[in-house]
Amino acid sequence: MASRKYVIVFAIVIVSAAAGLVWPYFANLHISMMPSTISTWHMGKGSQYEPEMVYQVSFNNTNFTADMKFLPMQGQNQSLFVQIRPSGNDQTINQTVQIGLLYDYPNVSGNAKPYFDILDQSVFSMRDYATTDQYLAKGATWGDIYIGANHEQLTVTDVGTMPFAFGSTNAYLLSYRDGANENEVWIVDNLPLPVKAQEYDFNGTLDYTFELVSLKAPSTPGFS
């Protein structure tokens, strides 16, 4: 019995020592404790329902409407038709692009390129944080943001029914602070793109805004 006790004590010491070695590693892991029942969102979620989403976009001194229609799937591929109407003239620019994971479209027509560059920095910019599933829950963090020497986190700060130009619906507000300003973006589950955002630059000047002003989504859950 005595020898058995020594073995047990020795085993406890070994296990404790091993735990001490590996604990710092596990302590530094950011393990999500979100319940599996909480919904998640990623760029493009719900595109298979083929919604049509019309945005009003303002970027510096450029204002335009972007009518985005998700086209039917072709096997594993899907395309996006975008009709751009610059404010102040009757010009209409049509562009169809194949949807990729990053929503990055460098090879568009010369007429469409300036507007796609703006969409790349605004409506499509959430690809930097949500190419994979992110939790739709208050307090959930979606990524780190470094502004000079400052470190912020993009966090879900509000959840509930919110009014938008296209109507009121349940939405998730994500935000982070940049100096005195709060940068904000609104997500609606099962809609493939953010529905609203306002972003300030480092100097506190409003950099861009966009908002979904019209939505046709008869097949999308929650909007049919």
C-alpha cells in the first residue's frame, strides 16, 4: 500500500507539472463560449435566395446608387449584377461580376472601376472580418482593429429591431471607437451584405456612409 501511495503522489506531481507547462498556452487562446444555438453571419450569407439590394452610397464627394442583384446559382458559382447610377446625371453603368470569397473585383470596365473601388472600401469591406462565420450576439467580437498605436475590437454592441430606409427589422450593430467617433456597421441575418454603415477617418472627418434603401427578397427567410 505504501508503494502505491508513492506512485499516486508521483503521478499527481507529474500531472501538475504538465498542467503548469501547458496552461499558459491554453490561457492565451480565445475560446468562444457562445452557445451553438446562436446564429452566425458571413459575407454572402443568404445570397442563394437571390435578393435585390439597392444602396445609397456616399464616399467623400462621390454619391451614387448601387442596385445589386444576386443572380441564380450556376453550379457552385454565383454572379452579382450591379447597376450604378451616379448622383447629378442620367448616366447608368451596368456591370456583372462573379462572386468570390473576398468580394474583390479589380477587373471591371473603366466606367465601373471608380465606383467598384468605393464599394470595395465600403459595402464590401466587411470581408476583412467575416469571410467565415461570426456570432450574432451582443458582446461578440469580430476582429482586431489597429489605429496607429491604439487597439480596438469590432464588437456587436446592440441587438434588436431597428429602423432603416428599407424598413424596420431585427439587426445587429457592430462598432468600434476611433478617437471621439464611433464607427458603426449594421448587419441583418440572412442578408448577404451589411445594410448600413458610417465610417470616420483618423482626423474625425466622415469618410463614407451607405444604407440599404430598397430590398426585394421574397425568398429570404424572415422577409418572404
